[in-house]
Amino acid sequence: MQKQAPSLGRIAVMVGFALSCFGLLLFLWLAFGGPVPLKPKGYRVTVSFREAAQLAQEADVRISGVTVGKVKTVQADKRTGSSDVTIELQSQYAPIPKDTRAILRQKTLLGETYVELSPGSRSTGTVPDNGRLPAGQVAPTVELDEIFRAFDAKTRAAFQVWMQQLALASQGRGRDISDALGNLAPFAENTTTLLKILNVQDANVQSIVRDTGEVFDALSERDGQLQSLIDSSNVVFATTAQRNRELEATFRALPTFERESRTTVARLTRFAHDTNPLVTQLRPAARELSPTLQELGDLAPDLKGLFEDLNPLIDASKTGLPAFNDFLDELHPLLANFDAPLRQLNPPLQGLAAYKNELSAFFPNAAASTQATTREGNVRVHYLRTTNPTNPENLAVYPRRLASNRANAYQFPNAFRSLATGLPSYETRQCAFGPTPTVASNPALIPPALEANVKTYFFNGTPGSATAAPACRQQGSFPFGGEVTQYPHVNPSTGATARAAGPRGRIR
């Protein structure tokens, strides 16, 4: 047992160890969203939510996806049955207008609820510090479990079976799904062309939609035949699946077949030009061919019987063709009723058309990044290749964006073509007022070797100075639909506007 008094060196070591533990705990506390001890209170507003059971203290408060504050307290109101939530906003976002709308959202399906604010107009006034947002400005929250509770037991069981079967159907089809997504841009262009054609035929589309019920009634009357058709289709699909290798070989040989067919057709064309004089000379002989075929009737009784048996087919067509014509007439109202929903599909497709190059690049690149393979035993598996950038924002959580931050959530179409000269930024206030990170030398917390690597790879060897970053350029407005806005908006289509302007809907 040590009975002598500790020396000054031991006391210094114990004090240093205690302070390092305190500093580490404080760092972890701040890194996981904890409040700064003894920090003065900022601008706070109280919002009343009906369902805030999953909202935790220090949860995010966001505007347009950007974190602007934190949730400080959540207290239940026994009188109203609601929860009073006190939020604290950063100084640059305070105060908020009185017509600001609030709603609870979830980051993932597993939870992580946060408060989403939609700022209104400054002309309506602002909410004072420690004030309350009016209840009419709080939107109700619909959670996923509420949707499932709306289903009855039979529907929930059917939904569960559907999800399980969907997982089985998509198992091992990752590459097929990636290929399908890669062809999304040509599909969108072809769909636009189809919709324009259907738009011209709007009366016929309405007729098809209107008579869909009669078609389904006719199918339900023949449920036995329909069941037999489905069973036969299952057999056909099962047989096709068993011969997938033969189908794959057929499609692989198809390009070669097309090239050979192109060469053959060109040769046949030249042959036709060369034989045209011969065919002209054979026309007198062809006129004598009919008597010859009549005399051959005695030598071909089977052929004669075939032509005689065509009479029942012709008689049956007298009834079948008018019935088929009636079916086509009844199909017109069904097609006509497709006009209204397809009209609302045009504005999003027109908006996506501006980004067709980005979509075309995203899906093939996403497929290519997941095609790296390795072997796990005797099994060949795919893995995702990623690259993590190194910069000061990876090391800590900062109260505001760094001066070197160049984020942009609303890039112009084809913006990455100017990557060599620097991309514009949607938000540029941090360029002049953002914090500049530094590295504090503390061997007790950061070993010298690690500190040297951090300075070299995260700060370009000069912590505390201006970290290398692209030029800060403010992005202009989106010139869509003859209007200038901060970011693109998709407006719903109206019948009168669509008929006067041409394409259904507009984008501003």
C-alpha cells in the first residue's frame, strides 16, 4: 500500500488525465448534438404539435433541407392533449415570419423525426422571441404506421405477402433493374411522343376510359376462360424461364443477324434491279400460268380441298369482324378518359427533360459503381465502390457552414460541363462570414503523427489559413417558362391554359 504523499508530477498527470477525459466527453457530447454548456439562449419559438412522441430534444430544425436550429424542450399540454415544442434557431435565420408553416417529418422509415419549417413573407410580421407560432400554421403529420392502421387485417396480410413476393421477384435481378433504369431517358422521350399523340386523340382516349367498366364486366362473365388463359400464360412463362440461356444466346446473335440481313437486303436490291428486264420478258408466260394451274387441279386434290374449306372461315368472319369493330368503337371512350391524368404527367416530364443528360449519366454510373466483384469463398459477390473526400468538414460539427463550403441543391441543367472553371453555389453567405477551421495541438488528444496527417491531407499543410476551395460564385435564377425564379417549380396543368398554350402544363 502506498502511504506517502503523491508528488507534484503525479498530481499533474492525474489532473491532465481528468481534463483529457472531460475534453473527450465534451467533444462527444457536442458531436452527437448536445447543447454547449453555459451557452446563452438564442431566438426561441414555441410550436404546438398533435403528435410529437418520436420528437427528441436536440432534434434538427430544417428549412429547405438545411439545418437552422435545434429542438430544446418537448412538454405535454394536459389541457389540449398536444405537445409544446420549443425550438431555437440560429441567429442568421431569426426571426421567422408569422405565416411560417411547421410540420413534423422523418429522415428515414425507422424514425429520426425533425421539424420542417416553410418560411412565409416578411411583410406579415415576425414572431417575437419566446413567442408562439399560431396553431393554424402547424400542418398535421401523417406517419407510416397510421397508413398501415387504416388497412383492415386482410389488406395488411395481402400487403405483407406482396412485399415478400416482390423481394423474391427482384432477387438476383439487380443488373436487369439497373439496365432498365439506364434506359429511362429514352423511355421518357418516347413516352412524351406517345402522350402528344394521345393528346390529339383525346376524345377517343376518353371513350376508352369510360367503357373500361363494360370491358371488365365482359371479362368477369368469362372468368373460367380468363383463369384458363392465366394458367396457360404461367406455363408459357415458366417454360420461357427454363430456356433463358437459349433466349440470351438468341439476343446475343441478333446484332450479327441484323448486320447480315442488311447485307443480304442490299444484295437482293441489286439482284432485283438486274432481274427486272427478265421479269418483264416473263410477263407473257405468267398470263398463261392461270390455265396451267387449272389443269393442275386434278393433280392436287389436297390443295383444292384447302381452298374449298375456306368457305366456313369466310362465313364466320362475317360475324366476327363486325363484333371486333364494335369492340374497337367501345374502346374509344376508355382511351379518351386517359387525357386528364396524362395531362398532369407532362409538366414533370418536361422538367425532367431539362436534366436528361444528368439522368442519363446518373443511372449508368450508379450501375457501373456497383459492378465491382470479389469472391467470398466460392461465391462471386458485388460490392459498391466509393470515394470519401477529405476536408475539414469531415472532422467535426460546425455551428455554421465553413467559408470553403460550395454546396448547391439546385444545379442548372448541364452545370457540370463548367466543372473545370468552377461550379456556382446556391448559398454564398458563408464565403465571407463562414468560420475557418483550425487544428489545436494537444498531444494528449491527438498524437503528433495523426496531427501531421490531418494538417497535410485535410488542411493542405496550413491549418488556420484559407483552405483551398473553388471560387465563390452566386448562381443566378432559373429562367423557366418565361419567368425567373430562385429554383424550378412544377405547376399543375389546367385545361384552358393547356389548350391555349400548346403542351399540357408549364414549368417556371
